[in-house]
Amino acid sequence: MTPASTAIDSAIQQIRAYVAGRPHSADTLDGIAQWWLGGQFPREIIEAALEQLRAAGELERIEIGGRQLWRRQPMPG
């Protein structure tokens, strides 16, 4: 494992934990970096983690008022 992939995996786990405890949360990339992850990861690591979670169907990216927000993928039904 490379240091980047280890950091991405760590960010993914922390994002999952945050969303599990706050299932209605939604934030921008910058908000996630600051508030969800405490500023401990570089932007490119967070972007990669979010994209992996989106590809896995766990998160979605939506646009509201010209801003891109990330949130938990709604459950069907």
C-alpha cells in the first residue's frame, strides 16, 4: 500500500464514521475537510476518498445554489 492509498482509506473510514453518526449531514469539500475530518488530510486525499465512496454508492454529490455538497446516498423506498 502506498502512503496515499493508506491516507485515502483512513479518510474513507472517518467519513463513514461521521456519516453513520450524523446521517442527515451534507457539506462541501472544504466543510468536510475542516469539520468532518479536522483538517488532517490534504484536499486531493479527501477528493479521492469522496469519489470512491460515491462510486461505491455510499455518498452522492448534489448541487444546491451553485455549491457542490456531499451527503449520504438516500436509501431506496
